[in-house]
Amino acid sequence: MTMKPILHVTFPRQTPATAALFLRGHRMGLLRDGWLLVYEHTESPPTDALVEQLCVLKTADHRVLCRVMRKGRKGGAWDLLTGTGEQELDVAVVWAARVDLIIPHEPTPDEVEAFGSTY
């Protein structure tokens, strides 16, 4: 999946790998649909440092999600926790990054149009 910018925002401690993702859906409880999640998009495999952390991650079946991560019961697998939805257990995660900053955001009509009919 190729991600293209919809808007440009400057963040403190910004690096060339700093990225922001629009949160979609309502599974993360108090985090709202349309808020921005800022993280370092390095596509690094998950490590123990991400246990109990809110992360942006990509699963082996190509989903990009925002979840709290815990070690799974199967070697190399991860449990993905949400605030309100079903937990996913023993999921293969390709890469993961801790969310560094959450910015409340109300998407503009142009941003909603850029998302297409799935927003």
C-alpha cells in the first residue's frame, strides 16, 4: 500500500520518518474518528519495547491498525487490543511503531473527499 499525503503538518521533534495517520473508526474508545496519530514510519518489526504501547502497525494480511500491543502466546505473534472492539489474539505483525502524539482533528470536506467513500 502506498500512502500519499493528504495534508502537511509540522510536529516537534520531526524527523524524515515522522508520519501522521488519520484514525478511522471507533474501536479505540476515547480516541475519535479523524484524529491524527503521529509516529515514526520506519517499518521496523515489533519488539518487546512496544508491549502495552499504543501503536500503528501493519499485519501480515496487510491491514494498517492502531492498537495496544501485547505478546501473543504463539512465538512471534502479538495480541492486539482495542478500547471497545474485539481483541485479536496471536496476530502476525509485519511492522509496528509507537504512537508519539495524538492530535484531535475534525477532517475538512477536502480531507473527507480524499479518503473517498470509505471515510
